[in-house]
Amino acid sequence: MESLNSEGVRDLLNRVQVNGSIKYIVEKVLADIRISSDDAIYLYQKAELGLLGLLANHVNYQKNKEYVFFNKNFHIEPTNVCVHNCTFCSYRRNFGEEGSWEMSLDEIGDIAKSFKVKGVTEVHITGGVHPKWRLNYYGQIIQRIKREVPTIHVKAFSAVELDYIIQKEKLSIKEGLLRLKDFGLDSIPGGGAEIADTEIRETICGDKSSWKRWLEIHETAHNVGLTSNATMLYGHIENYNHRVDHMEQIRRLQDRTKGFNCFIPLKFKAKNNKLAYIGEVNTLEDLKNFAITRIFLDNFNHIKAYWPMLGKQTAQLALFFGVDDIDGTIDDSTRIYSMAGADDANPTMTVEEICKLIRKTGKIPLERNSLYNPIKIY
């Protein structure tokens, strides 16, 4: 499915009624001129979904052509015992509470070993912020996995986990990250970002690491040679201004470091948590959010629709709204979103299923590694 060129987009615009402000923003996008925060807020408030899809696909095509990326991956979630008590979280448990778990190194090693013959290239490790585990134990987790699968890329520990364990050791962020890098850490995931606004954070995750600290950890990671991802939790008590402010600050950091691999909008899921009364935004809002994310974050090559969170059908629809990555095979190895009410309680897709999903959109499946280097075109 080939994207329209700039002339084709303009031709379509001439056949539909759009106001002057929208046309001004469209012209900036087509001319590859960065849109402002005010522009993005205006798109959220006024732009039709079809137009957003058209623009987002145009931007995506310039960066990724017709390719949609995925990888062969699995998750390890060492514990859901957590010192924090975020109101949006359905995952965390207290010590000894029903449904809590703490994995031993042997259990973690056995999981990694089970994937050795499956051709996986990445393990994603994140979980609760355990009150007793020390930095060396986290390092031993990495070492144990690499003992079983030496070539695997370890993407591990959110900034919130890192903040807690590094502070416990009385190390600087740089010292802590370098120590984990010596253990074999390759990159860090984007979790814990939630939303930048201080007042919103106070309501939904008041005892968690600050937004300033999240940015500091990711910037330091980039500066010591660790890439990372960035996320945004949307669809709870935030508004469009909060979303755009969040993305603006991430865009500025990416300007400085160029260390983010991709951006992942994460949808609030309303089950088994203290914010469940809010409900969830609908699929149209999901698609709008993906499109504006793609248009606004001009210095990110990749926007991911995390299919275990969205469901396979919505992730597929997102490929028409600027998304170029749908994550990976997963192989029923994560419970974070299934515990929050995701449609798929046992998330897994084979390579064949992923490729079929992508091809139905007219695009080309491309298996990647963790740094988006191509492995195989299907």
C-alpha cells in the first residue's frame, strides 16, 4: 500500500473542507517542518480522524516505506511485589498477598532456557519495584539469562525500578547504569513515564519516581551507550494538553541524545484498579492518539502499537494511522495487561500470524532486532 506523495495529499485536501488553521498545519507536515505543541493540541481538538490518518501515514512512509516491524521476543516479570501503589495499576501486590510472586534465579534461568531454541532475539524484563532486592540481584538476573541464551538482547528494568535500586546502593545514576551494563544490560524499556504533569502524577502515582527523574535516567542511559524506549500512559484523567506536554519534553530529549528507539503510547485499562470507575477511551481515540503521536514526534523513526494491550484488531488498525511496529511474538510471557483487563488473557502470536496480520493491511512484515536493524523481510 503505497503512501500518497505530498501532491496527492494536497489534492485530497482540495476536495474536502478544512479550515485555514488545519491547512497551515498540513502544509508544515508536508514540507517536513516540525509542528508546535499548539499545532498538536489543535489537531487533537479539531482534526478529522481521516485527515489525521492521511498525514500520519505520509510521515510514516517517509521514514519506513511500507515496512512494519516486529521481533521474536519474550518477557520475564520477576515479581509483582512493589513498594509503589499506583492507582492505575492492576499488577502490583503486597508481600504474601494472594496472586503475588517472586521468581528465583533458577526459575528465571528455566524460562530463558525454554526460549533458547525458538530463535528469540530479545527479552523484556520489568516488574514491581521489590523492596528487598539489591542491584547485584538484578545484575544476576541478566547474567543468568545470558548464560542460557548468550546472544540475546536484554532490555531490562524501567526507570522506576532503576531509580529505586540505584538509590538503595547510594550510587549516582551513571554509576548504577554502568554497573548494570557490566552485568550485560543492553537497553532499557520505556515504562514508568506515565504522564509528565506533576499534579496528574501526584494523583495516579504520587509515590513513584518523578518525571524529572525519569528523564534524567533515560538521558544518562543514552549518554553511557544504552538506548531506550519512551512511553506515555493515556486515557485516564489527563487531557490533550497533558499529552502534548509529555511528548514535547520527550521530543526535546531525543533532540539532545537521539537515544530513543521508539515511542509507545500505552492505553489505560480499566479493570482491577482504583481508576476503574473512569472507564476506557474508545478505539477512535486510540487511533487519533497514534496518528498525532506519529505527526508530532518527528525525531522518532518508530511508533509502536503494543498489541497485548490494544488487542490484535486495534493494533492492525493502527497500521493505517502512522504505526510501523506492533512489538513481537510475546509467547504468553506477560501478565501486566491481562491482569488489567486486556482482551487476550494469554498473549501470543506466531511469526506466521504476525505476518498475516500485517499483510492484510497491504504492508510488508520485517523482522528486526532490538535496535531496528533488519533480520528478515517476509
